[in-house]
Amino acid sequence: MMARRAAIGFFAAGISVVLSGCDGLTHERFEPIRYRLTAEVETPEGLRIGSSVIEVTWAMSRTSPPLGGAGYSVKGEAAAVDLPMGDTLFVLLRSADDVDWAAWVIKKIPTAGKAEQPKPNAGDREAQVASTRRELDLIRADRSVYPVWNPKAPHAMPGIDTPTMVRFRDTDDPMSVESVDPVDFAKVLGPGYRLKALTVQITDDPVTLGIEKRLRWLGLHKGMLDNSGDANRLHKEAAKNLTKRDFVRGNLK
């Protein structure tokens, strides 16, 4: 995954970090971008829709060679879709292969004009900062709705995979989490359930908060959902793969 990010070349650091240490002399911190992640689910009782507004802030080093402290931060929470019988589908901030899916998805928005931007020289940091600012400004101004997934094209947005989706058999028990396959909702949720669409759209709406009202244990939970210390990303059980930060980034309110 790190090799893939290095190839993107957006930042020399290419890692997720806390940006509070960035200053205006050595780093450029760009204006945050917010987007709405929306899931539409067909159920036996009709269409159900849920969404969440997520904020991403990017920063990059002005110096050459680049200093540490560049990267991005994410604030927001998983999109929750209220289903029949009191069930809830959660579309997480990560995918199976990328724990920072929520940050990278906006970089993959195919905004018109982005590809035509001139490429700065590799050693010219100021030109790279200016190029990145132009790219983010183009993305921020684009209010089109972009499909991340649809039944006819599961990878509707090139270069981005599908975020992880889960439900809890009991929302008071983190160990009851179950992965939901986007191409086979019925396997976990039952007959008549189908993911109709998953989209992202840039917005000025406030960041969505309040997931701890649905998952009351979330604020105090540490480690994996099964209370183990380390993630086992190859394990088939969702509880051994997921942490609090897959559901929420930033401060709980």
C-alpha cells in the first residue's frame, strides 16, 4: 500500500499524520475539502439512503529535500444507513486495502481540467505547492455527483476501491460486527437487500457527528473490535480487522 502511495507522488511523505505541527514557513496547509459519502440501499421496504460529510485537510513541505510533517488528516465518521427491523449499515472510512480510503477518494475525483494541469519539476517545491493548490481548488469547486460503486461498474471511479461495509447483529456489542459484501447484501442482510449506489460529492455542509449515539461503546474502545492489540488484516473476521478510527476520525461530540 505504501508503494502505491509513493507512486502517486502527491506528497513526498505520502503518509497520514496529525497536521497540527505544520507551520507556514516550512509547510503549506491547504484549505480543507468536505465531501458527502452517500449510500443507497434497496430493501424489502423500499429504498433507504444514508450519508456522512467528511473533511480532509492536506499539507505538504515547502522545503527541498522535504521535511516531515506533510500528509493529511481526516475528520468525520462512517455513513450510516438505517435499514428495516432496526438494522444499520455502516460504510466505513477505510477499504479492505487502504486504511486511509476516506482521504484518498477525493484525489481520485475526475474533475474536468485536472489532468491538463502542467506538471512541476520534481525539485521545485514551490511549483509543486502551487500545482497542488490548483488541483485541490479544482476539486473543491466541482459539485458533480461521482459514483464510487454501482451494480454495473463496481469500480466506477478509476483508481479507488470500495469502502468496507459492516453491520452489527447487536450495536451494543462490537464483537457482533459482520462484513457486508457490496455485491451480495443478501448473504448477511437477507433477501431483498441490494446496494443500489455509492457516491461522493463535494459540499460545504458541516461535518457529520454523532456516531457514538449509535455505537455507545465507541468512545471508550481501544484496539481491535475484538479487544486484541494488533490488527490481523488477513483475518476473515471483521472484529479482528477493524478499529475505532475506521468508524470515526477527529473528536467525538
